[in-house]
Amino acid sequence: MLSKLKRYTPDTFRPIVWVLLVISCTFNVLSVKHYTRGSLLDDSGFSYVGDDYPNELPLRMDDIEMDFEEMHPDLAYSQTGFDAWLEWHALDHFPRAHGFVKLGSNGRDFGVSMFHQIHCLSMIRESLLNGPNDHAAHCLNFLRQAMLCNADTTLETGIATTHTCKDFTQAYDFISENQRQRWPAKHKAAESHNDTEDTHHDHGLR
């Protein structure tokens, strides 16, 4: 009996321990990746031709708790100044284009409403500085509809109320990855040129 037990030394189990450790680490990495990027939904049942496409990104986002802050002149996303311009425009900055994706086997272009809304906030901010315009008027009504659509019924007792929100960083990750994989690199140069023209004509630095 003792002779049999002597066969099972620590060296005997070392390969098994290493295999289990590798499996555990792999599972943890995949779990973190899943958590940070959300869950991709199967959209293979859609052709993305005509009206045959889903209403939303094929992405299930996690819920997060978010405290809404009181506005203060020293905080980000103020109304005026060069830093404010950079901060607002950075909200809609991606590798190839703004908040757009290519979906389906043919790479059909779609905008994402969240980034349309962010763009509209930026346009309204600029209209407060430069005067009203038709684009800002469209944006004001569009945001009214978006707020009613989302119907946030969080009960508020004052400043810094905690809201349950979608993890918007997962939408950023999805769009960034989609653009890196499916948008041609030359599109980036074209977008940069268009952005320069827009900045010159409509979004002058202040």
C-alpha cells in the first residue's frame, strides 16, 4: 500500500494543476471581456435589406448605477471655451466615422440614436453661442421626443440622484470595434476632411 502511495508525488499533480489554472484564467478573461463589452445578440435572422433589420444594435447592455451631478463651472461639458468644444465633440468621436455602424452581410449603414442625441446637444450648445438655426430647432424637438421615449421615472429628492442606466461604454466599444473591422481605412481620411470643413463652416472653435 505504501509503495503505491509513493508514486503520487507533487510532480505527478503539477501538470493537472497547470491545466486547471489555464482553464480558470481563460474563463476569467472571457468573463471580463463579456462584462465590459456587453452581450452580442444573434442578428443572423435579419437580412438588413429594406425594412428587415432590428430596431436596436444587436447588443444587450448591462445596467449600471449613475449619480447625476450638479453642474459647476469647473466640471467638464460647460457651455463656452475651447475645452468645452473638445469635450462635447469627443463624445461623438470614433475611429472611422461618428456614431455610425455597418451591419449585415452587405455592410448597410446605420446611425445610432444615442449619438444623434449627443450631436444634437452639441448643436444646441453652439446655437446658444452663435444664434438659433434650423438644425438646432430640429435637435430641440428630437431631444424632446427622445426624453419622452425613454421616460426616465427615477424619483428625485434633490441633486445627485442615483439613476439606473445602461452601460453606455459598451455601446462605444461596439461601435469602435465595428468601425475598425468593417469601415475602410480611407474612410477615416474622408471623415477627417469632412470634419475640417464642418468645423470651418458650422462649428467654429471658440
